[in-house]
Amino acid sequence: MDFINTLGLAAGTLTTIAFLPQMFQTWKTKSAKDVSFVMLITFMTGLFLWLVYGMILGAVPIIMANGITLFLNLIILWLKIKYR
Amino acid sequence: MDFINTLGLAAGTLTTIAFLPQMFQTWKTKSAKDVSFVMLITFMTGLFLWLVYGMILGAVPIIMANGITLFLNLIILWLKIKYR
């Protein structure tokens, strides 16, 4: 795998797994009032469109990265609603 | 512009502007303790790598989307540190 693909893969991995610590912190502290509800809804709508975009193009990295990020943010939204 | 490009543009716009309401909420409430510090650092590192990736490829949409998202998250991180 060449440099540019490794770079893209590292970038996609980081922007995806970044939401794991947010999920665990919200789960642990049982508080997400400082996490913007409008941010979550807007971000998740965008991620869903990226997912559709990846599916139409048949681009597995786009599907994987956005699918996992969407799933993690769905859990964060659920925790935010649960602990409000 | 065809459908697939419009879809990608809409997706990129949403995942970018999503951080505006987070920035305004943090600025207004002067609190971001529920926003994970590790999330911000990991996400911003990923966004920076996407920015370099876009620059190497000369891909303006990747540069624009990730540059603006990185800038907004930098402000959120600054507000989080300021109001801790």
C-alpha cells in the first residue's frame, strides 16, 4: 500500500475511533448536556449521506468509516437522551 | 452537477457545519466538561491527516471540508480549556 492510501486510512481510522472516548465518557459520567443535540443530528444526517454516497460508488472505505462513526454517534445520542 | 456530486457536497457540508451549534452552545453555556478531551484530540489529529491527504491530492473539497471542521474543533477545544 502506498503512502497516500496509508495516510487516508490513518485519517479515516482516527476520525472514526475519536467517538469511542466520547461514548465511554458519556456512559461513565451519565451526562451529555454539554454535547450539542443539534450537532449530533446534523452530524449524523451528514454521515448518513456519506454512507449512501459510499454505497452508490461501492467505496468500501467510505461505507466502513461513515457507518461505524454513525453507529457510535447513534449510541452517544441515545445516552444523551437517556441521561438528560 | 450530477446527483452523486450533489450528494457528496451535501454530506460534506452537513458533517462540517455540524460543529457550529456545538461551538455556539459551548460559548453560550461556558461549559464543555461533557465533551471528551480525548475525542477532540483524536478527531483533530484525523482531520489534520485528511487535510494533508487532500493537499497531496490537490482535492479542494477534502481540503475545504476538513480545514473548516478542524478550525471549528480548534475553537471548541480552546473554549473547553478556557471554561474548564
